Amino acid sequence: PSSVYNGPLLFLSSCLDWLVYRPSPPKRSITAHYVDLAKSVAKQSCMIVAPDGMYESHSIVSATAPVTSTETPLSVTATMRATL
């Protein structure tokens, strides 16, 4: 047969679909309030929505150490990623 019925796998697939493609919560519900709160914080923090649905913010920080005549310059660049 081309397709085999697998009950547990079908159930797991349905659960994962529901988690990934969750319907919007009803207006004026507590869950809707939490969604609006997260969107508001992300907007004020200049975060963007990543492909996985998480809110992310990227910052690049650059620092240079003082240089004496016998040392070579030391430069450090760090990338910070915050996820909400």
C-alpha cells in the first residue's frame, strides 16, 4: 500500500501542527492579552519576528583595547542575540 495508517504518528503530527499553526486566541481573553503584551514589548525593543516565530534582536558591539608601542592592536567584536 502507498500509505500506511499510523495512529500515534498521525496524532503527534496533528499536535505539532496545532502548536506551530496555532489559531489566534479569542479577543479579550487572557491569552490574547499575553500575545498583545509580547508584541508591544517586541515593538518597543526593536525586535523582529524570526522565521521560527520568535521575536529576536541583534546587536553588534565593538571594542578596542589601548595600544602601546610594543603591542599589536586588540579588537574584539561580539554579537548579542536576544530572544523573547
